[in-house]
Amino acid sequence: MEEMEEELKCPVCGSFYREPIILPCSHNLCQACARNILVQTPESESPQSRRASGSGVSDYDYLDLDKMSLYSEADSGYGSYGGFASAPTTPCQKSPNGVRVFPPAMPPPATHLSPALAPVPRNSCITCPQCHRSLILDDRGLRGFPKNRVLEGVIDRYQQSKAAALKCQLCEKAPKEATVMCEQCDVFYCDPCRLRCHPPRGPLAKHRLVPPAQGRVSRRLSPRKVSTCTDHELENHSMYCVQCKMPVCYQCLEEGKHSSHEVKALGAMWKLHKSQLSQALNGLSDRAKEAKEFLVQLRNMVQQIQENSVEFEACLVAQCDALIDALNRRKAQLLARVNKEHEHKLKVVRDQISHCTVKLRQTTGLMEYCLEVIKENDPSGFLQISDALIRRVHLTEDQWGKGTLTPRMTTDFDLSLDNSPLLQSIHQLDFVQVKVPATPILQLEECCTHNNSATLSWKQPPLSTVPADGYILELDDGNGGQFREVYVGKETMCTVDGLHFNSTYNARVKAFNKTGVSPYSKTLVLQTSEVAWFAFDPGSAHSDIILSNDNLTVTCSSYDDRVVLGKTGFSKGVHYWELTVDRYDNHPDPAFGVARMDVMKDVMLGKDDKAWAMYVDNNRSWFMHNNSHTNRTEGGITKGATIGVLLDLNRKNLTFFINDEQQGPIAFDNVEGLFFPAVSLNRNVQVTLHTGLPVPDFYSSRASIA
């Protein structure tokens, strides 16, 4: 009920509606508030002047807002009466509930009548504060608008339900408990508000104050006002005008204003509109229910986002702390290497200092000794030691040779820290995708089969935000066996060739990225064709082969035999096709049968081990494989003859027919693998291929008996 309260408040005063009237735009206003926002219009815009000019518009036609300039940009918050010389530009105000309203151009004149009965200024205009649609009032003024009795009843019931708490209606902040109710003012008061707003003196002394509970009962028992006609105040509404969509009285019908309109009983239309409103509310109720469920989902998402954020932040901090710890450990290791190099350099220099100091001391002692010897005046004594001393001096001098007085260690540190890769890595440190892609959706309208090929198409879900690096398409073996990968890549469409005819395949697809693989899509069931439709393959034919008739008719430009294959290969099932002889000159011997893709193309079919064929002339035929001729059979071909080839891979045999009669026994047994229809011929023969044929009836019946 509390959510309905805004619907029960006037957009002008912000309080519950009092004597609400219905504007033609279906919005409501208090009658007093409607009078407060009236605007006087120029004489030229009055209903009388417009009727006098013959415009023929009704009293409630909306004004041309572009001409009237009743308000500026809807979002600006300001309105103006720029179209009237008599009215100054006036900013619009906001009512207590936030709706913009247009104030009157001048204060209403003082009158001794009540606001509801006071006369309306001539040529008045009113603008709806909710939709800003404007209209000019007629001579009836505000009395021309019907009163919303239903809204009054709803407000009464709402206030009764709210009055159960019996709170003061005039307290500004926290309402206190009401102590009295004024029956005339219809307001609940607490003691402070009663003394301030309803003193027991003057005209208010005659008001009757009753306890709140009694006031609630008297309000509930007050008689409901009866809705009367706006044009004939003494008449009650008895009918409903369908065209004008308003209740009318019988005088409205007699005076002719609604005489030509369709009218219906008021009670019947009341029930009909109640039913329509109930049906409309059902749909709105469903939307409201969905909205509530959606809000619950969003609130759960808020909580989940907060929890995930805390968890993610903790994980991020832990990862960065781990990097900092690793960097500190590496820093300690590098500092240890620097200290080691430092100690090594000091040791080498100190050792060299010690060695040089000892050597210098020895040299200095030798020099001093030699100087003392030179002072000796005894020649014989000097000569006894001079040779040895001279050698010793030279030896000592040699010991101070090249490199002795050169430092063994430099003062510079040869270590140089290369931190650029690490700095680059730190700058590139970023979040990576931590989720697998969403499950792909197979686009059924684009998936199809043709002969023994299947084309599949898929896409990512519309709301998926996780990119996929590629897709994996899988098919089973056509017998309900295990799935196998047939495509891996970035494309979202793939055609798979070489499937079995008359087989049922199951297909599925999944997406992948660096994080992982998505779940599989729904499985799609594909059915290949029961029979094969195919033509000759120009790409596999010898260069002397000539094709025509959409590659169904073939001949040759050479007198030597040349081979051409069909486009479709068979590895499973029973297949039958025919060839008609369009030209047959000089009794050549064309060959018909099946072959591998790598069969020899410049010899008769069957000369190598890649083909199984029947070659035939005008009198007899032979079966040939790997250049071995068997089963000579009487009966040849002429122009117009039909050769049938039946490949039964279920029974692994090959049979030939001439003019619907089997030619010889079963030609070959134990044929397995992938076979292509094949023909070899020369320039004296032309044949046309016929495909998509069912297996001959006699063969089917014989196979079923077997």
C-alpha cells in the first residue's frame, strides 16, 4: 500500500488529492490546485473567438504548443509565456513531489466565495503539470472537468488503513501519536500541533474534536458522494458514451449533444472496463513479478561482486607480494655477488702490496749493502765479492722486470646489472583472462547436409564477454561411436566431406582460449543423403578428357584410353549409378568401374592395382584388376546401351549390368576402402552419367533373401 501513496498525491501541492478533477489527458489535480495554476490567455485564443472564426474545434482541444510557447525545453526546468504580451516570462516551480508546475501570471482576485465556486477568469488556460499538455477552458471553467470519485474513495480507504497507527498529520519530522481528530478539518492532531494549528478560539471554536478512534469510524461511515453530470449538476450519470468515452445523463442524450453517438448502459460498461483493467493488470503483474525477481538477481550480483572483489584484491596483493619477495631474494643474491667481487679485488691488491713491500725491502737492503761495499778501500777484498755482488744486483733488477710493477686488479667492477627485461615485464604486468569462453551455440538455420558432406555453423552467445581463441568441431563415426576432432581453428563455419551416405552423425563444438576449454554445445544430429548425386571431376581427369553437360557427359580427344573419376567417394553403404552410351564408333572397348584417387589416368581402367573395372566391346566383356582379365561374358554394347555399376560396400562386392541385366557373376569380392566411380574411354566413345538412382529391385530382394 505504501508504494501506491505517490499515485494518491497531487502533483501541485504534494498532498493527498482533495476534490480531484480529471483533465482530458487523464491526469488528476485538486480542484483548488487547478485554480491556482490557471493562466489567462489572449482574447484571440478564447473558445468563443475560435468558434466565431469557424475553426470548429472542441472546447478541450489542446493548444499548439509551438505557437503558444507554453514551456521551453522539457529538461531545462523552466517554462515561459513568451507568446503572450500580457504575461511576463515566469520560471516554472516544482511541487513538493518534484513535478514542474506553471504558476499563475498574477494572483487570483480576492473573492468571498470558496475557491471551488469562485469564478474563473475569462479566457483561462490550464497546463497539466505532469505531461505539460495545455487546453483552454470554456465558460463552465473548472466545472467542465469531471470529478474523480473513484480516486477519492481510494484515498479514503488508504487513509483509513494508514490511520490505524493514528499518527498526527501535521508533525514535520517524526509524527507523534494523535490525540484528537477534527471532524470538520478531517485532520488528526497531536496536542502540540492542535494548540499551534487548531486553537480553540475564533471560527475554529465551533469545530468538533473527537478521539482518533471515533474519528476513524466516522470517516469510514461518511456517505459516499454521488457522481453527477458536469453539464447538468442535478442529474446523475446513467449512460456511457462510447465515442466520447465519458459517462452522460439522460438530459445529455435528449439535448442532442450525444444523440448521434453510441451509448451503452453505465453498469455494463463499468463491468466491461473493470474486466479489461483486470486483464491489463495481469500482464503488468507478470512484468512486476519479473522485475522483482530481476532486482533480487541484481542484489545478489552486487553481493557476489563485492565478495569476488575482496577475494580478487587479496589474490592480487598476494601475487604482487610474491613478486616483491622474489625481487628481494634476487637483490640479496646480486648483492652477495658484488660483495664477493669486492673481497676478491681487495685480496688480490693486498697480496700484491704485501709481495711488493717484501721485495722492495729486500732491494733497499741490497742497495744499502752495495753502497757500503763501494766505500771499502781494500782492492783485493772488494774484488773477492764484487763479481758475486754484481750478479746479485742484476738478478734483483731482473726480478723487477715487466709486469712486476703493474696492478693485477682494476678498481672498476666488471658487473653490470641488466634490469631492462624486468622493467619491461613490470610495465607489461596486467590481468590475463582467467575464464574459459562460453559454450558456443550451433546455428541450426545454417547447418545442412548435401550428399555425404555436412556444413556446420556456430557462434558465441550474444552476452559473452570472454573471447575465444578458437573452436574444436567433433563428429562421431556415423554409427554412434566415439567422437573425433574434424576441425580446429578460429572460423565459425566448417564443411566436412567424405562422410558415409545414408548415415546419422552427431556433431558438437566447443571453444577454447589460453585458460581452458568451454563445455560442449548441444549435440546436433545430421542425416546424410540416402543416394548419391554427383558428376565427373574435371580436376581428377586426364588432360585429354572432354567434359560437357555440367560434367555429366564425357568423351576424349585421344585414340588412347584415358581415365576420369567421379567427384564423390564411397566407403560405406550400397550405391548404384548408370552410364548411357551416346556414341560408339569402330568397336572400341571402354571400361567402367571404381578406382582409388591415385589410379593411373593414361591407360585403360583396371591395368593397375588401383582400379576394378569391366571393359566391354560390341560382343563380349571382361573383368579386369591389376591387368588380370577374368570372366569373359558374351554380350556387348552399342549406341544407346546402358551400363549399371552397383557397389555394395556392406557385402564388399562389385557387380555390373548391361541394359538392366546382370553381366556375368559378381565381378569382385572383398573390396574395402574409399572408392570413386571411374570410366576409361577414347575419342570413339561418349557416355553420360546418371546418379541418385535407387538400388535395382531384384538386387534388393535378393539381398533380403540372403
